[in-house]
Amino acid sequence: MAARQTRHAIPGLGRTATTDLPVLKPLSRPVAGPTATEWLAGLPWWTALVLMAPVMLWPFYVQAAGKFTVITAFGTLGKWVPFLFMSGFLFNILISMFAMLFGTLAGAALGLGQVSKFAFINRPSWFFTQLFRNSPWLVILFIVLLALPFEIVIFGFIISIPDWMKAVFGLSLPIMANISEIVRGAVQSVPTAQWEASESLAFTRRQTMWRIILPQCFKRMIPPWMNWYAILTMATPLCSLLGVEEIITLSRQAMEAENNHPELLVPFYSFALVLFFIYCYPIARITVALERRYAVKL
Amino acid sequence: MAEWTEKDPIVSIQDVHKYFGELQVLKGVSLDVMKGEVVCIIGPSGSGKSTLIRCVNALNDIQGGVIKVRGIDLTDPELDKLALRKRVGMVFQQYNLFPHKTAMENIMMAPMLVLKENEEEVRQRARDLMKKVRLEGKEDAYPGELSGGQQQRVAIARSLAMSPDVMLFDEVTAALDPETVKEVLVTIKDLAQEGMTCILVTHEMGFAREIADHIYFTDNGVIVEHGPPATFFSEAKDPRTKEFLSQIL
């Protein structure tokens, strides 16, 4: 009893500790860390099965309604699966990879621009970063689609720009802006003492940046970078609004080819959902795992 | 401007004023350091000691007065900071080693990148420096694998690799365990005995008394009292110095 009371009397053990002194709370979120991905990675693996449930169960409901049989629904979807996957989903992945490639290259340059000591570089870099970070992706996509010509003429050669290339360009812009913020955040997360140590050894600013600062924050940039790749992949269906023949566009076309049975909507879109989940879920898990690993050793 | 000669002070600080915004941290500080001299700056926290030595390698700029290192005027708007820093080595309280480089790489980087010296020569010199700071066998260790005292000795070796004329030590033992303080102090003492010009900001009174040629006591942005250790500790006249010494000794 006495022991119990003692235990009870220790703040934080028996009861919640309180203080009127200022308290430094643990950092709950990394500066540029994942949020959407954390949530996604937090889902248990059987979420995939739950998501698949509509695909499985919908036909039963439809059968009960007496219009479509299980066999017809499955058969219809099954017939289109290879096409939707090979021509549709893989194209989404291709778009996401190109957009990520260009977004990363441009974003790295823009991020370095943001930490430049020259105002004529860091101000515009900051502006473009904020502009594309805070604009709806769909609006950016529409502007890119309408603003870019469908063909350009260089030295008499006519080079046509297909819609999917415009989509890649449009998607790479918000990615660029967010990568830029990751680079800026990571560079600024390196203690100023490292700058001072390099300065006192007579390193130039460029040498300090490339030899000392960037190598230290490279690892820290990987998890948020992967996070943005997952978000980008999930955003690729936006391209269907531009007429790019990716999985959602093809699903719609396939359903039209199957006489637009409304009963097909849920199975077809759920199939796309499951594909994206299977692709993005491991990325989210790895991101969170890497984040934990790199968070320890600063 | 007259060329610097060995008879002139290697570091000359004249009536230096330094502000951080509205706050004035140095209020007219003057001191001269001759080549080969060891100078200790002591004083209570916030008295401007660290700021003063950070001004000597232009990590901080000054708003009034003149600092000259080997005749290089630090207030010159055309000052070549890199040329200055090749001559002035600095060791920090928190070591500030590069965590992604091994001890050897930490030492070799600046001579190779800044002085563009031959890699093999630099490697040999770095090995010798590791020996000098008594860290043989730790060449390939990363800073994270070394104790505080060992890291600080690598930091000293890193500065020495640039063959500076002056070494600045900014409270280099303040972050160390009592047991490891000694190994760092021994390293500094070796250096001082070899004739390296050293300016130390320190709280180690015993050490200051042992190695310093001259001790300066700063308080509130001014030098209150100074003198050789023999007289400084026993014949302090200023009441602030007396009070400080009575608390420490």
C-alpha cells in the first residue's frame, strides 16, 4: 500500500506529470517528412484485401439484383486485365518515373538556388518553389496542356509533343517545387557549426556545399523524396483528364466497349485502386523504415 | 603600409568594437600577440572572449577598430578571407569534425582542396599529425566512433595540417569529460612548446597559468586586467578580476 502510494506520488508514473515551466516537447514531425505516406504505411497489409472486397463482392450484389451474373462481371474485367495492366498501369508508372526524374533534377537545382547567397538567385528560386508548391496539380496540368504547342519547329524539323509528354512536364513542376523544399530544408538542417568549421579551414562556399554539407544531408533527403514519388504515382490518373491513355482513360474506354454497364464501374475502378495500392504501399513502408533509420544518426 | 616583420605583433587587435544588432559585445579591446607567444583570454561567460577570437579569423566582422594578422588588415573591404584563414587555424568547443569523413580524411581535406597539395604528401603529413596528437591507429575511425577528447585532438590536427601561423582555441575543453580534458591540454602544451603562436579562450586556470606568456581578463566587453601569469594570479588589482579568480581558484 505504501509502495503504491509512493508510486502514485511520482509525477509521470502514477499520474500525469504537470509543470508550469516551459517544456520542450519531442519533435513529432520531421521538417519535410512524409505525412500522407506515414498514414499509408500505417495501414495493415490486409487493407489490400479490404480494397479488393468491392471487386469480389460487387458481382454478388449485382447478381442478386438480377442483371449481371458473377461470371459475366469477372469475365468482363478478366478479359481486360492484361490490357489495362500492360498498356495502362505500366504507362502510369512510366509517366511517374519521367516526371520524377525531371522534377528531381529541376528541384535539386531550384533547391540549391534557394540556399544561394545571391538575392537574384535565391529570391526567384523561392518564388517558383512557393508558386508550384501551393498550386493545385490539376490546374498546373491544364495550363501546361493549353499553353504548350502540340508541335515545335526546330531548324525546320517538326517535332510533335504528345499529350503524355506534356503531362510529364506538368507533373514534374509540383514535384520540382517540393524537391526544392526538401533540398533547402536538408541543407539548413546541417548545423551552422559545420559551415564555420569549413570556413575556418579556408574552404570556398562551393567546396563547403558540395564536399561538406550536401554529403551529410543526402541521406536525409531520401525518405521525403520517396514520399513524393508515391504521391506523384497516385496523382498520375489526373492525366486521364488530359486524354492521356493511362489506366483510368483505358478503363473508361473498356467499359464503353462493354456497353457501359454501370455495374462495371466499381470492379474496374477498384482494380485500378488495387494496382496503385500494391505499388505504393511498399514504397510507403520503405520510406517510413528509412526515415526511422536515418532519424537516429544525425 | 609597412611590410610585416617578425618584430611586429603577429596578431594586432586595436580598439575593436563589435555589435550584435543593438548589443555591444566588444567595447574597445586592444591586445598584441607576438610570434611564438601563448596568450590566454579568461573571463566570465558572455564577456566577449569567444567573439573576440572569432573576429581574428573573420568568422565575425567588427564594427570599429583594426585587427591585423601578419600585416593582413581584416577591416579591408577587399580582404581575401581565404588567404587569411590559410594562416589562422581554429579549434572549436564542439570539435565540429565532418561526421561523414574519417579522421584522416578530416585532416587531409583542407590541404588537398584548398592548398591543392599532392595527395601522398598530405597523407604522410596527416599520419605524422595523428602521431603527434597521440591517435595512431584511429586513422580510419569516423568522428562518431571517437571520444570527445579524441575528436578534439583530430580537430587540432585538422587545423595544423594547414600549417597555420596562429592557432585559435575557443574553449576547446569546455565540452569534454574531466578525464579527457588532460589529453587535449597536453596536445596544446606540446604545440606551445614547439613555438606555435596560440590564442586560447579557456576556463582552465591552472593550464593558463602553466603555459601562457600573457593572460588577459575580459569582462563586459573590455579587457579589465592583463599580465604574465606570475603576477596576474597573485597581484590582481581590479575588483572584478579578484572576484572572478576567488570563485575559480
